[in-house]
Amino acid sequence: MQLVGKHVLLAGSTGAGKARALALLVAAVAQDPHATLVTLDYKRVELARWKDVAAVTVRDSIEVALAALDHADQWMQERYAVVEERETDKVRLGDRSWSW
């Protein structure tokens, strides 16, 4: 799946196909060897099939969700530091191990 950019907002009315679109996006991320999949699925339905490939799966614990988001924030701050140090707007593959 080729995206125009790196940020995605998925919105729509009931029955508009959001779940199918989400499934396509998650499938693309799950197949990318450079991506880390973290799922937050309080409905326990939309992302359940990806629990075995996700680095973190949050289903019903706000504490685990907050810890995962805190970890993601720390991870992003490290990346921002590299970008700032390099005076660029991107982190390149191979810069560092960015695994979760």
C-alpha cells in the first residue's frame, strides 16, 4: 500500500468502510520490516487478528495503554533529537536501531 504521506486520519460514518480501510493499513504496516506495530483496540475486534505480530497489544487496560504511549513518546523524542542534531527533517533507515 502506497501512502501519499506518513500521517493518516481515518474517519467516516457508520458503515462507511473504516474497519476495512484500517485492516489494509495495518496489514501494510505489519509487512514492513522497518515498522513497529502497536495496537490499541478497546473494542477487541478491529485489531484482534494482529495481536501475534504486534510489538504491543492493548485491549482493556488504560495503564498498559498509557505505558505504551509513554514508551512511544520517549522513542519519538530520541528520533527528534537525531533530527535536531542533524538539522534535517528526517531520520534515515540505518541511523540507529529504532526497534520498539
